[in-house]
Amino acid sequence: MGKALDKLLSIASNGLWTERARRRLTPGDWDTSDLEDLLNRRNGFYAFESALHVLPWESDGVMDISRWNNAELWKAGYDGAADGLLCFAENAFGDQFCLSELGIIRFDPETTATSLMARRSRSGPQSFSKTTGGRRLGQWPMTGKLRTGRCPLASASYR
């Protein structure tokens, strides 16, 4: 993970929980070693102008990975579409970034569509700005609005 992880953490907020990640989740079908390495360095954070929210491994008081993945919380409303996913981060639009048996996937909570982001979590998304919505979200504080009639992440009109 080395340089890519160092770069991500250099633009990220302080940790959301001061304790280091000490407890392991039951891995199931997931290889959590890279995620554990990341969260041992910074246990939850925001990055890309707060467009990416990485949950802490565990905490008292703030939402963490263990609670977020509780089957009775939000996943129950998806009739199994989110089963088998370990959701660890989300973008500004609510898309979930998850570990699955394939690697890291993005789960769209509006459509339940999934897209493979990286196999075995060894490489990151091709465009962080497009994936998180960071560049478009960055327009909002400056102008007070996003361009009307356009999907914030797509280049085509959605009307």
C-alpha cells in the first residue's frame, strides 16, 4: 500500500476515533488486512474535501464499521442485495465502498448496482474525484449550487 496510502492520508482529516483499531472483525469472505493497516494508521477519516468518509474500525459514540454492517441497520431494507459486503466507506452521494469476495466494490444504494473498483484491494480507484464526487462537491461551497440539470458525477444531462 505504501505510497498510495501515504498520499491518501496526507490529504485526510485527523482520525475520527483516537484509539487504534485493535479488534478484528470476523473476516468471512473478506481479506481485511489492507483495511486493518489503513485503520491502524488512522482510525476513520474524511478525505477529498470531505467527499470520502472512511468509517473507524470501532469506536464509542460514532458510527463504526461493525455497527454500520449490522444486518438489522440499513442492509435489512435491501432484500439481500448488500449481503456479503463489508462496507467501510462512503462518498458524498451515499455510494458505499465495500470489501467483497471479488475485492473492493462500490455499491449504489439507490439502484443496488455494484461496480468493481479494485481486485484484492491492491489498487485504488482510477479517479478519486469522479468516484467520490470531490471536484463537483467542491463547487458547492464556492457557488452555493451545483450546475442545474446535470448529474454531479456524470458528464451528460439527466433530464
